[in-house]
Amino acid sequence: MKKIMMIGFGAMAEEVLKLLPADLAVGWVVTTERSCERVRQQLASQYKASDVQVITAIADCDGQPDLVLECAGQPGVRAHGVDVLRNGWDLLMISVGALADPQLADQLCAAATVGNARLHALPGAIAGIDGLSAAREGGLDQVTYTCRKSPQSWKGSPAEQMIDLDKVEQAQVFFEGSAREAALTFPANANVAATIALASMGLDDTRVQLMVDPETRSNQHLISANGRFGEMNIQLAGKPLESNPKTSTLAALSVVRACRQSVSTIVI
């Protein structure tokens, strides 16, 4: 039985825990001081208190996890990513937008080198990353990512300073720029942009359009790419988790898939 560490224990982590492959068990959860008791209570239905250590820092870990899952958002990556990799533990990261910060990216890469560990950027809320990264090997000419969400989905983000979300009557583009700009400006919404960029033309050459659409009821993603391989258009209408409308169901399932690959004989 392999043991994993989870960084963060919100709606995404709870979904992952429900679908965790039978050959994996949670041994450690890293969370904030104020959340420790809540996490212990939530874990009590599936684990004995002695089986899972709830901690607030990587240094408090009493063992060696086989795998570390980040489900905490970019603050979790900043707080714990370097320590995880320096310890020699592979890190599965869902908050890929954190890599848009070049200083943090350098720190994570340096820690991974020191610890001889690997940082796995997960596809998250988007499909087609395998084909896009394969196309990159032959050369890409252009990659554009367009994200379309409802006004409600953009509330609480910098979009509120760019457009009056309460008065939008038709679909509008409110941001155009590089994937790096998108990921840094919209840290809670643009992990997909960073993932697409890292799989294709890089954070500065991958273009991003962010749209608000009062008619949509789902988070819509479109990747358009062309190059030596030909052309591709990948479109996805994703649904949020029922327990948290700001979290993509597919992003949580992406973490589950990575967990299953870690114990599967045949990896697809």
C-alpha cells in the first residue's frame, strides 16, 4: 500500500479522496492551523486518527510519502512546494499557474534538482494536453486559448475591475494577453492557461482570451493550435464540483487519474 500526502483539504481534495484508488491511502494532510480540527473530523469517517497525520508544515512529517498531491491553490505551492521537492518527494501540482512566477519556478526547479524529485504539472480542467505537447515536438506556429465563463464565475476576480459583470448583456472579451499575464493576473482562474502554455509555446508566446458570457452555464475552454503537425481545435464545456462552484470537476478527476497512474501497470 502506497501512502500519499495531500497539501490542502478543500472541495477538490475531498473529491479526490472519494475516488482514490484502492492501492493508495492518505498518510498526511498539510493544512493551515485554523483548519486542522476540521480536517481531522472529515477524515474520521474513513481513517483512524492514528493513520493520518494532520500537519501545518512539511518539516513536521513523520515519514516518507510515496507521492505528494497539491490541492491547495497557488498559496499552497508557495508555502510547501520547495520543501516537498527538496525532500526528494515527487509533487503532483494542479495549481500550474504558480509557475508563471519565474522566481518561484526557478526555486521549485532548483529544489527538485537537489532532492532528485520530479514536479508533475497536471492537465487539470482541460483536455488535449497530450496531443498539444506531442505537436510541440514538431514545431508550433500559433496557440491560442479562449476561456468563456458566466458573470457569476468571474466575480471575486480582477475581472470586476475590467468590466461591469452585472451589466453584461452579450459575450465579451475583457482580457487579451500572454499566458503568463493571464496566470499572474487571474491566479484563481488561469491555471489552464499556464498548463496549455507549458505544453506548447511557453508562457510568453501562448495567447489567451478571457470572455464573459451571460448565456453560458458552463466553463468553456477552446484551444486552437497549428504547426507542422496540422491544425487542432479542442473544445470543452466543463462542469464545476457540486460542493464548490469555483472548482472544476475535471481538475479533480485529473488528480485522481494521476494517482491511478502511479499504481497502474499499464499507463495511458
